[in-house]
Amino acid sequence: NNNSNNNSNNNSNNNNNNNSKATTVKQRNANNPATMSSSSSSHSHSRPKLMTVATCQLNQWAMDFEGNWKRILQSCVIAKQKGATYRLGPELEICGYGAEDHFYESDTLQHCWESLVTLLQQGASDDLLCDFGMPVLHQGCRYNCRILCFNRRLLLIRPKTSMADGGNYRESRYFTAYPTTTNNNNNTTTNHNNNQTFLLPSLVNDTLQTNQRECPFGIGYVESVMDGIRVGCESCEELWTPQATHIDLALAGVEIIGNGSGSHHELRKLETRITLLQHATSKCGGIYLYANGRGCDGSRQYYDGCSMICVNGTVVAQAPQFDLHDVCVLTATINVDHVTSYRASIPSLGVQMAQSTQSNSKQLLKLSSHDLRLASTQTTLTLTVTPMLDQIRYHTPEEECCLGPACWLWDYLRRSGASGFLLPLSGGADSSSVATIVGTMCRLVVEAVYDKNTNDKNTNDNDNSNDNDDSTQQIIDDVQRICHQTSDWPVPTCPKELANYILHTVYMGTDNSSLATESRALRLAQDIGAHHLTLKMDVMVAAVLSVFSLVTGHMPRFTSQGGTMAQDVALQNIQARLRMVTAYLFAQLLPWVRGRTGFLLVLGSSNVDEGLRGYMTKYDCSSADLNPIGAISKVDLKQMLLHCAQYYPVLQEIAGAPPTAELRPQEITHDGDTTTTTETDAATMEHSQLDEDEMGMTYEELGWFGRLRKLHRCGPVSMYTTLVSASGGDSIWTRLKPTVVAQKVQRFFYYYAINRHKMCTLTPSYHAEGYSPDDNRFDLRQFLYNPKWERQFNVMNELAEQDDVQYNHKHNNNNNNDADDADAVVEDEEEHSKKE
């Protein structure tokens, strides 16, 4: 290599008009030259500049350096086999994105360099321009870097300029954002010195014997002298910022931009991501590669892959979003000349590119390589340009609710060393959702092993990412190890058969349980194929109460039997907490009972709304090893159940049943008189204890409260004003007077405040919703509140009284019913406060 550090002047203008809108399902721009096949020419000098590029998604594991570099090497081998000359990998792929506080350790940085040297020594970058991701310590600062390598040499170390710090992200805790400008004493800014040199660790030269002791460090790009193709870098969060770095690169004439990302899954997030990718190249032209991690790398997030290749605003290749393979490599063959043609067809872009070459406002490192060839030597007779996708694949929210947690559970199961799962299955919507997710996991495993996965394929078969045998063999090895079978044992071809090895369900009923839920639990377990048990816990409850009575001389009773509310709640909680103890007992011993070895992971099943409201018993079945639905709303879960009823028909019945805890004796009300049920009644009736009645709010209302609190950053007063202003059209708040809305908001914040301490003990949950109340990693707030919210509620009440006057004037003919509703809400609030 002959690397020279030349400064290329660049000027970005973030007020560019967006010349095209993102496509959703059916893409436009069908006549885009980047998506049209090239034709050969009789003159050699006029042949198109064709190039095959590769992006990948890897199922990395934080701090698993040995496994990580092997998966990276495998992706490089596959990229070469497909004829690629450029390979892009995910963010921080060498150590794993989720290393978190391990980034502070010098060992982590050292092991990253060891892995990088091993990759180069194994030939990963031989005849392949590789873009790796790893942390680098430079001049006392720790940077999140991209490292471009070719033929066992480091061409450029490119630090990240914008840190991701929202939600689950805390990059500024570990890394320094690389500055692009420097503040002067006279309050002016100048260009940061971007022409820096990094002194390589001695390990690099001592091992590789390349006589390379330093490497350029800064923001820039690599240019092939042989064919003039330029390749630059962008890193994850930078794509989402107003001053995205791909703009500067495009104005400098860089044709190919790679974005190594670590983006986790959230419901309905993919469309935003794809829109950004399309806008990046529709405005500026170019070839944009997006690489993402995939899988559970050791924490609550699931990195949902979906790596893509965009050309001039259109998507030409898209990898699966939910998949079980460890290594997926996506390739596309591009005519680079189409980028030049596209850019030249936009006059305003040409003006800004011309201005950037004359301006000194931005400076990019230009690294020229004399032996780097990116364009293919093949002709269009043997190499075909990849066409645009006929259809971009978006999953529905109910599919996402099922597929994301299923893939997350599979990674956790195979990496934890466990032999399966144990789930307390009550027959209700929440625990049935968890069972359904595990059943889906088994279906995905069987489909992956036997190559029957049509769940995430694109319609024109541009998904070429899972055509390697090593990843499939890894799945087979994992199944055999989990099921404690030998290497010649065939993986079951039926998901139900596999589920019988992995999923264990237990219905833990009492005298308060209904036969309806017991029947649903049994039928669902049979549909899925789980090993199912039914037990009655009354003897355990009676034993604990006998101890209490023996020590105190008192025996608690339910309110329906003359007891106080404190007694009633205590009797409910002891049932719930004994279920947790029983679940862990069975999780440890059921493998032994079935003549197997190992242990089972206990699955919890409380949803995001119940966690937010605190409608859960501390240390009951919500306390488990994992909770795949802890950040999914009840509304989304019910939609998922209806969607999955095509596989398990009983889910239709479960989704339509009213949610109930079944911790109190069943009651029937006749003309105001309440009596307990008979056994015949219990066989045909739903339970009288209903969740929404006890919470004092519906699950739909809880969804509103959760989104406003977290996503819209609303306190009590702003939540009230937002809901009042939203009370139009089909909103659930349309029929409510402002005082009623205020009362509901106050009720929510009261229970949120007194139950916030429960969030400190939440089971690790799959992160799926932006309004998750997870106190440990995502929703960082105090857990000791003054539940009176005096200032907030006083202001809210004043506003509500004023708004009521306008409401009554507007709805002069209908305010009688609304007034009755308001009185009922006040009475309910007083009653719920007494019970709490």
C-alpha cells in the first residue's frame, strides 16, 4: 500500500431539499439506472464499472472474543465466495456491542487488538476491503471506531462522531465523540485537526510482519487508485443526526458508504430505519450499505438484523429481520457508474459538490491505495447487476411481538446452558402469550434446520444471506446439546415434538381457580406440544396459613367472608408467591423426573401495562429468570394471540376471555346479593375477579398513559392537557368531561407512585416498547414518591374546572351522562384508595 494523507475539502448543507420520499411496500423509481441491468460494449474502455459489495449481520456475544472473531472470519469467507471486494460488519462486532462497563477495562481493548490481528493473520482481508468495528484508545480517549483493512494492513481508523445516548443507549458513558470542529477563545469554531496518526500496538507488526507501525486516524475515506472508487464510513447514530456524515462524504464524491450499526428491535421501528437509509441516497446518490447485529448479545435487547443495501434511493437487497443463523452475508452487484450519472442529473447537488471542493469548512482524510481494486474484472456477460426489490418486507406488529422474543429466547437458552423452559401456565392471555412465543421459537428452529423458513423472505428472492452450511450446523449442534442427545440424533421435523423436549408448563390452581382457565391451559399445552402438569396448591396455602395461625392465634379471611381488605390482599399474595417457589422447585427437578439432566429457566408473564400500573404481586410468578413479554402491551399481546390462532386454535378463545387473577373466591351477584359459586357454576363461568375492575382503568387507557409518560415525556399536568386536546374523533377520551379525564390521570399517577418500587425487582424482560417501565436499564426514575402529587394535582384540577365550563357549553345536550360518569369515577377512586 501507498497511503497518503491528503486533505479533501468538503462542505455540507443540511437544508438540501429532499428530492424523493421513502417508499413503503412497493418501491418507486423503477426507471432508476442503478436498478437496471447493464449492457456490454464493444469498446473495452467503455465497460461499466461493476462491483459486488457485501454487508452482514452477525449474532455476536458480548465478551465472547473467540466466538466473535470466528463468526467475523466466516462472514469474510462467504463474502469472497460471492465475489465481493468490500465487506461491512456491525458496530463493535469484535467485542460485542453490549459489553457496556467492560469497555472501561484495558483487557477489553487488548483482546480486541488480539482478535483483529488474528483475523488479518487468517486472511480475512486478503483481496477484500474489510470494515470492522471495535473500541480504540487514542491519545487518552476511548473511541467507538471503524477500522478499514486490506491485505493485512490497516488503511484507516475512523472514530464515531455522534454518540447514541437515548433509551437503552449510553455510549457517552464509555466513549468520547470525535470532534469535527474546535471552539476557540473568541467564541469561533475552526476545523478540528483531522489529520492524526495512530501508533499501532507492537502486536500488529510483530505478528503480521507488515512493517506497519502507524495508521491514519480521523474522518475520511479510502480511494482505489486502480479504479477510482471511493469508500467511506458512517456509524449507526450518525445516520439519525441532522448533520449526518454521509452528506459530507457524498459531496466529496464518495460513491460507497458503509454504516456499521448496533440497532435493537422495537415494535414498529423498522420503517423509520429504512426511510432514513433511502433518504440518505435519494438526496445525495450513492451506494449505502447497512450492517446490523442480530440476536441477544447478553442483555435485554434483541438486535434485529435486517441489513440492507440501497442504491440511489432504492433498496436492492434486504436480509431477514428475525432469523436464527449466526452469520448472514448479503451481497449485491452494483454499477458504480450509475451513482455518477444519478448525481450529475441533480443540478442543485452538483452546485453543492462544486462548492465543497472550493471550501475549507470541512476536511476529510483521503487515503489512496495503489493495490486496492474494488471494481470487478468480469464483464456484464458473466456478472449481472442486482435489481431493486419488488417489495420491502415489513412485519406486522403482531408478528414482531411473536418473532422477536422467540429469537431472543433461543439465544438465551442455547447460551445459558439450560435444558429448556418452565412456564406457570394459567390459561390467561399473558402466560398463553409466553407459551405461544416458545412454540414459535420451536417452529423457527425446525424451519431453519430444514430450510423451510418462508417467514422472512423477500418476494423477488434477493435475500441471499443464509446460504451457508456452518450456521445451520450450529443450530443443529445447539438443539442436540439442549435436548442432551448425541450428534447423530436427528432434529425433530415437527415443532410439537421439539417443544416436548424444551417447554414444560404447570397449571397451579387453587379452589379459587376456574375450570375454564384450567381447560384452556391444558388445550394450549397440547397444541404446542409442551410437557404439561396440573396441580392444586391449596394444601400448600393451608400449611402456610396454619403456621401463621399457630404463631398469632388469628386466621385471615377474604372480604366476601367477613375479612378486611388487608386480610384479603394477604390471602391473594400468599397464593401468588407460593406459585413462584413452586415454579423454581419444578424447574430444578423436572429434568430429573423425566430421566434427563440439566435445569430449566423459569419464564415470567407480566406485561408492560401491569408493570407500569404496579398491578402485580412482588415476588410472584412475575419474578422469574426471563420475561419475554415484559415490555409488550396487553393490546398488542391480544392481537398476537389472534394472529397465532392459525397455529393454536384455542388462542382465539383465550384472547376473548376477560383478564382475571383468580385469587379470590368466585362470586355471583343476583339482585345485589353476592354468593359464592358451586362446582357446576365454576365449570361454565368466567371468574368474577376481573383485572380492569380492580385496576380502575382499562388496558387501552394504560397504553395511553404509558406512551405519554415515557415517549412524550409527560408529567401529570401535561398528560392531562394532552389527553383533553386529544379528545376528538375516535379517541377513547371523546365522551369524557375534562374533570373525568383529570380523575383518571390522577388515579394512574397515584398507583404509579405507590407501586414504583416494584420496578426495581422486575425480571429481565425483552425490550420491545419505547414506554417500558424497566427501572434497571431503561426507565431511570426514583422509586420512592410522594403519591399525593400536590402541586401537580392542584394545577390539574384548576385546569379541569376551567375546561369543564367550555365542555359543558359545547356539549350542552349531553352533559348529564357525563356528569354521572364523573361522579362514578370519583367514587371508584375513593374505593380504590381505601383498598390500596
